[in-house]
Amino acid sequence: MISYLFVIGATAHGVSYIVYATDGSSEGEKAKEEAFATGNPAMTLTESKQRSSWFTMTTYTGIAALLPIFLIVLTSIPWIRRRHYNLFYYSHVFLGTTIFAASCIHASTDFICSFQAFYCDNGWVRISLPASKRTELSTEKRVSSTQPLCYYYLNLPSDSKLQNHAFTAAIPSSPASGPVFLLQRTKGKKQKIIDKEWTWVLASMVPSPLNSLHLDVRLEGPYPVNDSVFSSASHLICIVEGTGVTGAYSLARWWLEAQHDASRFTLLWTVRHRETAMVREWKELEDMSQSLPNMTVTAHISSEHGRLNAFQLLQQALQPMDRLPEGTAWVYSSGPDALLRSTEHACIKAKKDICASKRGRGTINWAVQDIAWYMARSGRSPFMFVAVRSPPRTKDLAVETRENAAGFAEMHGRPQPRDDGFNWIE
């Protein structure tokens, strides 16, 4: 939102100046030319000339700053961003640098320098020692290691020194272990193009299923989501697809560890093929849910059962259990845009009917008095998983890959084979 407001403001500024510059009613006024000839309100024409001839070319530098902004907005369109992430990412890196440089010349850096001085002295305190004897004193608010839905930024210098990719951790970091990520290879493009994609380059570092490898990684995070309704909800419902299961898995772990006996947890993971759900973390959840009456974990195979009906799922999950409606349901959804739109539409429809039920005009009986939801986003490709397991407080990164082949009868780089469908790189 801030970025779009900036674009609107910059465009309005440029259009307003063009209207002013083309107005010839006050030509010849020396005072006006001295103050506004360069178009820079921070300096007069004489002051601009004293610095450099560049500072008298504000019209051209303004155009040089404005045009890249439009290009960045174009690459930020969801359709382009999701299919050509590298174009989106590098256009922000290089064009952003151009915009910053042109803006500094266009409006001078006087106000920028004063802002930086203020920012550096705004009460932040941090003392850090080497990792072996690490001590930190900080006024920052730390994120709990057990908080779900935390996301991190991953950078692998061996793949790309510039690219940072945000991923939701399936398992957040803890004093005993680092965060665990599950991601998938990009799909739906020509092989020549996707061979250069970040996830494909990462997976190609695995020479064979029996080999192991250590990689250096820069890990930034964790960053929490701006929604905490799930912590007090009486019923958590997760409707996810593809790698959207990572956020749902972190919610499930949090719910199990917190022992919310008075609440319910429903998780539905929709995948195209049954083999995609052959993941160790998913199998663990299925096994645990069998012994918990208030936890339901289901894999919806779209190639066998068709497209998921999100509203029907909400209706089934929130059926009243011979008692009056109470509490709040919280719905988490992550996956392709089509799933998010369908789930959000179902939540809105359910909320309207719940409100109508309070007035005796509802068409369905509900187990809750209110419903809230959170829509996240993730990539989608059912053909390849890459699991990233990061040890705590180190730069080593363990990476696992799994090919979507029939049977999944592979050895996994361990003395004893495991049944989670992954081959390890450490």
C-alpha cells in the first residue's frame, strides 16, 4: 500500500510540475526563475549551479526516477510476479538503485541525511559477541520460538548472492534445532527457463539420492504474521494446497504443544496426486490425529475427488455438537489464488449466515458465534519438494529433495532408509 501511494504521489508531483512548467503567464519574472527554475524546492538556481550542473537538470533526473517506478509497478503485477519472480526481484534491485540515485540528484540529499541521522539514534541498543559465546542485549521485541506462521528470508550464496526468498517455516527454530522449510520447484514454464529458477538450481545441487552436502545460508527472521486471533479461537481450520501446508503444519504443531483440549483443529490439504502427500511431517500429523478426537487431518486428492468445495468443508467442520454456538472459528488458507478466492468467498458466506443465525434467520446451524480468516500465499507445484533444514545459530544448511516418481522406493543418504520420500543433503 505504501509503495502504491508513493507511485501515486510521484506521478501527481510530475504532472503538477508539467502543468506549471508549461504555463507561460509568468515568464520573465527573475524571482520566480531563481526559486523554481530547477524544479527543486530545496535549493535555488544559484545554489544548484554551485553544487554541480547535474543539480540544474531536475526535470531530466525526475523523469529518470519516475520511469523506473512504472517498470517496477508493472513487474509487481501478481501474474508477472508469480511466473517471473527473477524479473520481479532483479528489477526491484537494479531499478530501485536507479530511482534512489536519480531522486537524490532530483531533490538533493539534505533531507535524506538528516533523516538517517535521526534513525540511527532512535533508541535501538544491541550488543553482540561471537557465536561461541553469544550475548545479546536488545530493546527489540523477540519472537517466541514456538509461535506459528513465522516466515524467514533465505539467501544461498552458492546459488545467488542477491536473491532473498521468503518462506514460512513448517517448524520454527528452537534452542534444540533450527527452522524447517518445505518448498517446491517452479512448474509451468519451459524447461530451459525453469532450469535457471532458484528452486531448480537448489535442487540440482543434489548429485544423487545417496550423496550429502553442506551449504552456507544467510537466514533472516523469524517474522510473525499480523494476526493473532488463532491463539484464542475455539476452532482452527486450515485449507491449504501445495507448499501452503507449511503454515498449516506449524499451526498444528503449536496447537498440539499448547494442548488445547477445549478447542478443535481441522486441517485439509488438497493435492493433485496422492504421492505428493507422502511427506514425513504429514504422516506424523495423520498418525497423531487418529488418537485425538478433536483433531482432523485430511488429504484431498483433486485428481480423484475433483475440486474442493470450501464452503461445504466449513459447514462440515463447524457442525454443532448438541450444544449452543460458542467461541470463534479461525480459518487459515494458503496456496494458489484460485484456492484463496474460493476459501475467502466461503468464509464471507459463512460469516453472513452465522450473523443471520443470531437473529433466527440463518439457513445452517453453526457451532460458533463468529468466524475470522487469514489468507496467505504460496507457490504451487506438485512434482518436486525441497525440504530445507537449518541447524540453530550456524550457517550450515541441510537440504533434501524428493522426486515425484511412482513408489518412492529410494534410499535417502542414511544407513537406514526412511519412508518420508526425501533424499538428504547435509
